[in-house]
Amino acid sequence: MGPIQIVLFTVWGLSTLALIALVLMHSGKGTGVSDMIASSLYNASTATGVMEKNLDKLTVIVACVFAACVVLAMFFFPQGIVGL
């Protein structure tokens, strides 16, 4: 495995963990456990809307990085990883 593949897998793994964390940080839209957790983090302040928009943008960027890593992995490993 070359250095490009190692960098690709590292970025892929970090983007996976970041994407999971960012999705879990979004506030819930209804009642339930997610709304209970989000209400303790977000008070009804005016900055919540701005924070949510920035969180949306960051989530989309990380999702695009994750998708790009998946596409690049298809080109670098067309037959899959054999022998690992």
C-alpha cells in the first residue's frame, strides 16, 4: 500500500468520525431524546439560528469530502483490498 492510499484512508476515517459527530450535533426537530439533549445545549437565543446554519454548511462540506474519498477509493482499489 502506497502513501497515497494511506492518506486516503486517513482522510476517509477522519471524515467518517467528523460526519457522525456533526450529524449528532444537529438539534432535533420534534420531541424525544434528541430534543431533550438539544434543549440543554441550545437555549432559545438568537445565535442558535446562526450556529445551526454554520453546522449545516460544515456537515455538507464534510459529507462531500467523505463522498470524494469513496470515489477515489473506487479508482485506487477497483478489485478491493486483497491480502490484508
